Amino acid sequence: MGWLQQLKPLSDVADKIGGFLFNLAWSKGTRLWNVEEEAEKLRRTEKRIRALLRDAEEHRYIDDESVKLWLLELKSVAYDAETLLDRLTTFTAVARLESAEPSRKRKRSWLNLQLGPRQRWGLDAKITEINERLDEIARGRKRFKFQPGDAARRAQPGQRPRFVEVAACHDESSQIFGRAKEKEEVVQALLSDHTIPLPVISIYGAAGIGKTTLARLVYNNAEVQSSFPTRIWVCLSDKCDVTKATKMIMEAITKVKCDALSLDILQQQLQEHLSTTKFLLVIDNLWAEDYNFWELLRCPLLAGEKGSKVLITTRNERVWRRTTSTILPVHLKGLDDEECWLLLKKYAFLHGQGRENDALSKTGRMIAADCRGSPLAAKSLGMLLSDTNGEEEEWLNISNQMRILNEDNNRILPSLQISYHHLPYHLKQLFTLCCLFPVGHEFEKDEVIRLWIAEGLIQCNARRRLEAEAGRFFDELLWRSFFETSGSSTNQRYRVPSLMNELASLVSKSECLCIEPGNLQGGINRDLVRYVSILCQKDELLELTMICNYENIRILKLSTEVRISLKCVPSELFHKLSCLRTLEMSNSELEELPESVGCLTHLRYIGLRKTLIKRLPDSVSTLFNLQTLDLRECYRLTELPEELSRLVNLRHLDLHLEWDRMVPIPMPRGIDKLTSLQTLSRFTVTADAEGYCNMKELKDINIRGELCLLKLESATHENAGESKLSEKQYVENLMLQWSYNNNQAVDESMRVIESLRPHSKLRSLWVDWYPGENFPGWMGESSFTYLENLRICDCRNSRLLPSFGELPKLKKLHLGGMHSLQSMGTLLGFPSLEVLTLWDMPNLQTWCDSEEAELPKLKELYISHCPRLQNVTNLPRELAKLEIDNCGMLCSLPGLQHLHDLVVRRGNDQLIGWISELMSLTSLTLMHSTETMDIQQLQQLSALKRLKIGGFKQLSSVSDNSGMEALSSLEFLEISSCTELQRFSVVGLQSLKDFKLRHCTKLEALPTGLGNLGSLRCVEIHDIPNLRIDNTGTVLPDSVSYLTLSGCPDLESWCRNTGAQRVKKIPNVKIGF
């Protein structure tokens, strides 16, 4: 057990001396030992070390092994001094709090943060040791001829080039060099017709050669955008499996989180989404050499419409050569010297930073020639040269450094080493932590920023928050190409380019350890390791005891793309790893943390996102330095530590954000003490008598981002007003939720919501289960000029809607569960509304009170469970998608001749008849609409490409002349749950590519003409037990490449016996699963 666990409690002493600032003295000879004095001395020592370290680092190229060892020792002293100083600073701050808070009011003391005589001796000896080591190291500087003040020559934070102003240079489509031919080839390949299913274009090349840039140029090409209605971009890490890759594709399409865990379910969902569209899928950074990976991933992609294609980038030649259906293999070579010079020059003289002359041009061309054809190198060096303001001597120095490093034949491009070594010291430190990320790993900006802050790499700035200052540094590293954006999701994500990832590993190789379970690297000096990243695979059992001997580590991070099997953390681990600042255990099956986590005096960051944690140990409340507690998507969490308010340095309390999956967790009292708190994603309101946190405690907390207020029936309008929500200008998304069947008085609820007026900069508002009869006046005010999304749900007493049409930026309006609403009111205004959803409004009768409605930009309309609604008038011609479900009195919707996508569930005969007038329809879904169904009503829809029919219990036959043959453009057809269907014909549907048949229990034969459909690619048949095979004709056409069967005994038997040879020719088959 370490000395922190053996300390004698000082709480009683601190209470008694109250007026002193932890000024406990203990005699050692003739001098007094005072914590603050020693802390100040150590602080001065630590500053000396940092200055010396900065000077050493500014000597950019260190090849002498003795110098490298000297530098490692210097860093080691720096870490030790910082850790000791952090302990002393913590002791002082804790004592101040303890003295101000009598022990009788505390249920738990900071026992591990107090100092007794024995520990004072140890700390005194440690300070002496650090000073002696520093003196020895300082003598080494003279031996190596380092000059003091070298670092002053380099730019300091805040004096860097105007990278924010030149952010436009990230637009790679603005000007390209040397890739026009390749770009044109790839674009033409994408736009051309091909006979093989799912053609693939693969771009292969070395790291940093411009594969992703070329793919992005093509992806954003205007012709490509117009040719592919659906474009998908995913970036895969080198450890990604098929399930994870499929889920990423699904999320990129739907823009929402995918919860499906089974690969079969994921593939069915993906196939469903792709079957109605022509898509372009870009798979950036494909690593998987396993042939089965691509074949499995490819299966659902085959369902896409004709012309769908896949574009792959890879640095793995095996992947490039083994990817099936490749129509254009592009082996991307380096740029020539002239092209490198043009690219380098573009950034070197950006925004007039220096002027080109003959001398600079000559030197610049020499530098460009040493880039070895790498666009990443040329761009990175160009940005570096822009810092010099055109000084010829600096350009020559960089050219000489390039030549020296080229002679060493380093594996990492010399230009990237130079770009790194020329970074100011603070940016070097920040970039070094990127060694923790696996190749291809995507991350959010805030994730990295919080990691930097936890590591103490961001200094306080009176003008900016720590997060804002770190954000500036992040943007600069992005501008310098140490990071790059990823196009795989709607929320902006980033990654470290693969070459930069190698560079980060190189410069941190003594300090960072990336390990895999059962494969612990040997030959590592354990005392030097500060950062550990554990790379885990799916279902891999993880034992953390293997890192117990790395006692100096500051960051412990699980790096995984899938949830890993880690149930618990051994208690002794935290006794060993007393220097930890970041504990990142997200995406694991962790159910609990041991109480020993309270021993981690220096801990700033706990990441438990997507774990199975149910409660946190009480000792978490003693983590005085904790800044971030990430509990997002912890759906089993039921409570927070009772003394959470003692975490006075907490900046971010992330609780799960999926509002429709939240269980109210009471908030402990004292939240108002957390004055540094910026993130508090949810807050459960409780009555004063319940003993939990009160709403008025939010008064002085400057919350940012998202805030959800739960159980508002417990609020009073006085407390609601005291929360001062209207002053929280950085809250962008707000949810106001009452509980189901709450008993709050109607008048009081109206006063509460009136008192909860948010700041006018709000972007999204959700009101749920509000019991009042009227909405507050502020809800429809035009002053909310930023509000884009508004959702009102289950407000069952509300009779009138506010004037939402006055909201100038409102794009999405969702209204549901409003049982007392009879009219939508005056639908005037709505200058920006694109999506309108109405559901569960049993008494809604009138679409609009006036004769006219204004919804000029409405593109999508969803109406569900509005049984008394009779008409919907004056819809815009631009409306593209309409869904109607269980609206029994709705007979027609005139003026929709340009509608493309229509879904009708549980409609009446008149509505079905009206559909025949919609000549522009390309997609139609009819489910459970009437007891009878006449297919001839659809034969006028010649543009129809997708048709789903289901639940028509009286539909018994679809014959050859039923009118189905008139649907010559039909590419997707699904028939389901037509329990009386006995005969079905697909004769004449020569464009049909995807056919699905489900739950038609009386059908005894395959559809007539199925074997003659030359375009048919995908066939799915499920749960048709009486289906028999007639061997006299062609069962399946040769074009079929995807076959799925279940619940069809005779057809399955045919596939295994008589038709086995035919089925073997089908690339993707699933039978009887």
C-alpha cells in the first residue's frame, strides 16, 4: 500500500485552526516545514525544469543517443516534479475546504489527501532529490552546448500564423495538383454503366500519397453528386470487423445511432435502406485482408439500384488486388517535383506571408524534391514555410535539415519530422498524445480537448476558457495536417492521418505503450512509460493486472471499436497506478469500479461511456481534481454519489443523451458548488422535501450544449424562475419533461413553463408531457432566431398551438400525443420549415383555420393516428415525401402531382383510389389499407420504381393481365402478409432487381415469370410453408446474386438437392437460418 493510503487524518486539526491556511508546522532541527512554502519552491523548480525541457526540445534534431537519454531523464524529472507539485497543491486546496466545512457535516473525508509527519519527511526528501537531479541535468546542458533561452526564439501560444483565417485551405476541391487525370478516370468509371453487380473502384497507394484527398474530390464532384442520390462515406480502422463496418454504413445513411447487434439484422436493415436507391459508398482506409470480410460486407450492398458503386482507398496491396468486382484499380503514385513545388508554394505564400523570389523559388524546389512525391509532405512543409514570412535563411535551414534526414533513410517521411520538430513546444506535447489512437480511429474534437486538459497541457488564459484555448490549438494542428476531417457522420469527427499516426508513435515510443491482451511488449523501460493504450478485439477477455507494474502511467485508455469483455477492475490496480490522470474504460462490459478508485489523487478524467455500470463507488466524491465524468449511454446507471458536490473542479458531467431512453436519476444536493461545471446534460427535478438537488441550484452554473430537465411536476414556478434559464446563452438543446400522468396543477404547470423561458440563442426545444392547457407566450416569438428543431409530445391538455410560423429558422416541427387539439391553427409563415410530423391526435379535425396555408419549403410530411382529420389542403408542389397512417377519414390530398414517395398504412378505399392520380410517384408503400386490393388501380404509375404491398387479407390473385405488367420501371417489389394470396405474376417486370415475399401462407407456387426476369439480383422468401417447386421451368434467373430463404421447406430442399448446382453459382446464399 502506498503512502497516500497511510496518511493520518487531519480533519479535526483543520477544523480547529480554521483561520490558518493549512499552515501546519513540524519541527525539523531549526526550520519549519510549511506546505505552501514547499509547494512554492517546488513550483519554481518545476518551472525551471519546463524551461530547460523547452530549450532542449527546440533543438529540433537530436540524433546523439546520449542526448536522447539526457532528454528522457529530464522529462522524467519534469513528470516527477509535476506529480509532487500537484499533490502539494491538492493538499493545500483540500485543507482550505476542510477547514471551512466542519467534519460533522461530512459523511466522507479526503483521508487520502492529508499529510502527517511521516509523509512530510518523505515529501521533503523527494523535493531534495528532484532538485539534485535537476542540478545534475543542468550540468548536462552545458556538456551538450544547449543555450538558455532557445525557446524564446520560437513563437509562443497565441502568436502562431493566422490559421483560422486561412481555414479555407482545407477545401481540397478548390485547387488540385497532379491528380486531374486520376480524378477524371475515377469520375468516368463512377458515371459509366457496368454489367457486373456492384462495381468497385479501388485506389491503392502509400501513406500520405493523397488517396483520401482524391476520393473526397470525386465524392464532392458535381456530376457524381447528381448521379448518386445516396452518398455514403465511412472510414474504417485497421481493427474494424464486418459488424462494426456494417453499423457504420447504416449510421452514415440514417444519420442516427444504430442499436442492432446481430450482423444478420444489420444486413437486413441495410439492404432495406439501399434497395430503393442508387448509392455511392466510399470505404476509406480499408485494411482487412480476409477475403470473407469483403464478401460479407458486400452482401447487403448488392441490393442497391442499378448503377450503385463502391470506391475503396487502401494502402494494403493485398486488399487492392483481392477486392472482387474491381472495374478500375488505381495505383496512385507520388506527385512529380514540379507538382510538389506548386502545392508547397500554395501554402508557403498563403495570404501574402512572404513574397516569392528567385532565391526562395530555388530553395523551395529543392525542398519539394525531397518530399518524395507526397502531397501530405508538401502541404505540411508549405504551412511550415509560411511561418518564416519568406526569410531565405529559414528556408535554407529547412532544406538542409531535409537533406540530412533523407540521408538517414528514415521510414517516416523527413518532411513530417521537420514539421513536427518546428512546432512550438506546446503543440508538440499535444500532438504526442495522439499515439494513444489506433490507425484510422475517429474521434470527436471534445474528446481530445478534454484529454489534453486532464493531462495539464492547457494553461489558464484570462481571456478564454481552457476548452476554448485547447480548441484553438486543435484547429492549428488540423490546419497543419496533423489531423484531418472524416466524412463518415453528420457530427464532425476527425482522425490522425496514418503517417502522422506513425510519427506520433515514433516521437513517443519511450513514453507510450500500445499493447494487446496476451501480447505485452518486451524491452520497455517501465519507469518511462506514461501512457498506455490497450487494443482489444470483440469478445476478447481483458485482464488489467498485466499493467500493474507500470506505476508511472498517467493515461490508461481502452482503444476498441466494439464492446469488450471487461466486467470489473482489480482493486489493487489503482493502488499501484497512483499517478493516473485519465482512466478511459468506455465501450466495455464494466459493471462496477472498486472503491480504491478514490486513491487516485491526480485523476482528472473518468470515461465510462457505453458501459454496464449501475452505480459509482462513494469514493469517487473524494477525487478532488476530477474534471470530466463521462457516463453517456450508461443505461443501467441508477444513482450518482451522494457527495458529488465535493467534486469542486468538475467541468463536465456527461449523462446519457438519448432523451427517449432516460430513467430519472436524482441529482445530489450541492450542485451549485460546482462552479466550474459546463456540461450537465440532464437534471432531475425534485421537491424540496425529498432531500435532493433543487432547481434553483442551477442559477450560477454556466451550462453549455445540452440540458434536459426531468420530472418538472416537482418544480415550483419560484424555483424554475430562480434557475435563470434565460441567462444561459450557451445552452443549445433544451428538453422540458414532465412525468407521465403527473398530478401537477394545470395553473402551476403553466406558471412553471412560463418561468423556464430559455435564451434566444436556443437551437432545439423538446417539450414532453406538459399538463397545461396553453403554451407560454415565448414559445412562438420571432426573437428565437436560432431555433431549428421543435418537438411537442404528449401535451394532452393543450388546445391551442403557439404561432410557430413566426420562428424564422424553424426547419423541423414534430407534434404528437396532443389529444385535446382540434385544429392546427393558422398555418402562415414557416419560411424555413422542411419537415412536419403529426401523430396521435385523435381529435384533430381541421388542417388550417384559414383558407390559405403557407408552408413554402415543406419537403416531408408525416401524419399518423389522426382518425378525424378529413382534409389536408394547400400543400406545396415541392413536397417530395408523404406518409399517412391510420387516418380513416382522410380521402385525398389534392395538388400533389409532383410527389415522389408515398406511404399509406390503414387507409380507406377513397384514398387508395386517389393514388392513381399521382403520376410522378417513384416509391409507394401500401400496408393494411383495405380488405380488398385492386392492382389495376396502380397501372397508371409508370414511373414507379419501388412498391411494397402488405396486409391485404382478401387479395387472392395477381394475374398476368392484372395491370402489374404496366409497371415497367419497377425495380423493387415486396409482398407480405397477404394471407389469401394463391397466385402471383411478375410477368413483364423486366426492370425488377429486388423481390421479397413474406408470410403469404396460401401461396403454393413461385410467382409466374420469376425465372425470366433478367435484371433480378436479390430474392428473399420467408415463411411460405406450402410453396412447391415446379421443375419444368426456370426457377431462378442467372442474374440472381443474393438469395435468402427461410420457412419454405420444399424450396429449401430443392436448393440442397435438385437445384444445388444452380444455387452454387449464386455468390451470396442464406438458407434456413
